Amino acid sequence: MDIYANLIVWALIVYRISDDIAHLDGPFDIFSILRGYSYHHIVPAWITNGIHCPICISWWLSLCLVAYYGDIRYFCAAGVTTLIVRFTLKYD
């Protein structure tokens, strides 16, 4: 697969996983359990805030991709997630 097609596919995968972790319950409610644990136990604020933010989660997932592939271009997955989240925000 072409590197740019691979980057686009991984960027969309990172967005979906980040958004799921931050907002959905997940399989067997695992994501909601993690988010609830961060509220009800002594967890540093940066972790509590980060686990509710798809942009923050996407950065960590992109870091894993960069480490796995050894190519810094995979940080674009975090950038794509940021763009999608910013453009889809609904202001009431």
C-alpha cells in the first residue's frame, strides 16, 4: 500500500478509536469503566482530562504508530483527529 494511503487509513482508525474511548461505552463497557475510574479514584488530573479528550488520546495512539513504524509522518493521525474534532464540534 502506498505510504500516503496508509497514513490516511491509520489517521481514520486513530480518530475512531480516540472518539470511542473518549465518548462511547465500548465493548463490555470498558471505556466507560476507565472514565469512571478516573473520576472516583485518586488519578492525576492530566490523566482524567486526557481520557475524556479524543485529541489527547489520538496523540498517544499516534506516538505508538511512530514507534512501531519508525516514521514520524504517522503523527499526522493526531492532526487529522484534531481537524475532525474541531470541525464537528457543535456549539449551542
